Amino acid sequence: MFRPPPPHKLPGMAATPIEVERDGAVVRLWFDRPEKHNPLGTATLERIIELYGSFATDFDVRVVVLGGRGPSFSAGADLTAPPASEHLGRVGLGPRERRWWGQLGRRAVTAVADAEVVTIARLHGNVLGGGLCLALACDFRIATVDARLGLPEVDLGLPLTWGGTARLVHEVGAARARQLIMLTDPVDGAEAERWGLVHRAVAPEELDAAVDDWATRLAAKPERAVHMAKTQFRALSRQAGLGDTTETDGDLLLATGL
């Protein structure tokens, strides 16, 4: 299993819930709150938006891998401190500003989907709710066979937002999406591979080697051709999203009090 010499953080990176490592043309982003299974709070989502946007003009970066430290990729939105709750609770917040903060999760997912570089999700442990939405936005998903992928929102009395419904239908079809969203039963990595929800499922001890292999191979391919292929798929997914209603996802969250 390849690992670079002591990785260095990108210049100017402040301490955040995301650790950033760079190995030549491959950047690895790590959710870094392992004791809480990497919940997605406001700071994490804002950092995702910032980082994935920055790769548009960082032309040395070819591939970005998103993973989680500790036992899980991410257990989803931080329900003890819902994303943007500190902003939404401010006195005198106007309607448009409330909508802005209510859309934070969807904007983070969109930033990953619109990234100008190839993206890989490294999945293990819990991959739930918003964590699965972020994984779905990546170009490739590699999981352990025992990873737990699911969308518990309905059981929590919440709609699935962050653009998750449209993206899931696009990736695995309406029947599977309906099953995962409405029944809320998680699937393991092996089943997710059969569904097409992940591209490959491997034994836990093989995860890093598999991710490194895909990242290295993708980074070594002709840059222009890879980028053109990436943007072709992105354009097709946007075409499939005509009539997309996710602009109201934040309003659904506001209506449920989050």
C-alpha cells in the first residue's frame, strides 16, 4: 500500500474539522472528528465549499479523495448542532439570508459535484445521511464490504434534502432510491456495489490500496482527456436534472425547524 513521505498540508490551511494532505497530483481530504463519527456541521460544510472551489485554479491537482478518520466516513449532519443553526437562530435574520444558510448542505454537495478535478469517495463504517449525499456527488466511490450506507432522514421525521433524492435517482434509479429513502434500511458495501451505489467494495484491509490504485491511475492519464470526460458526465447529469427542485431543499429544512 503506497503512502507518501510525511504529508504536508496545503499552504494557508487553518485548523478545521477537515485535514488536508497533498501527495503530488493527489489531494486527500479527511473528516477529522472521529470521536463523533465525523458529523457535518457548519464549519465542515463551509470548508468543503471552499476547498472544492479552490481546485478549479489549482492546476497541479488532478484527483481529490474524500475520506473520514476513525471508525466512519461520516454519520451525516450534526443533529446536536444542525448545520447553520447558529446563523438561523440570529435575531433579525432576513428571509433571503435564512434561505442562504438553509441551503448550506446543498451548496456543499454541489461544490463536490461541480469540482474541476476527479473526485473519489473513500467509504467505511457509517456513510449516512449527508455523508452519503457527499459521497454520491463524487465521481467514484470505493467502500469496504461492511460499510453501512443509508439515509435515516424519514425515521427522524425529516425530508431528504441536500439534493440527495435527485442525485440518488440519477445514480441508481428511482426504484432503488425509493427503497433506500422511504424504508430507511441501510445497505452494506457489498450490496451497494450490486446496486451500483458504489463502484467497488473491498475488504477493510484493502481499502487504502484500492483507493490509492484508482487515484494513481486516474492522475496518470492524459489530463485534457480526463477533464473533458469529467465535464461531459457533469453536463449529462445537469441535463438529467432539468426541472430540478432542490432549490427548495433549504426551505424544507427551515419548515422542520432545522
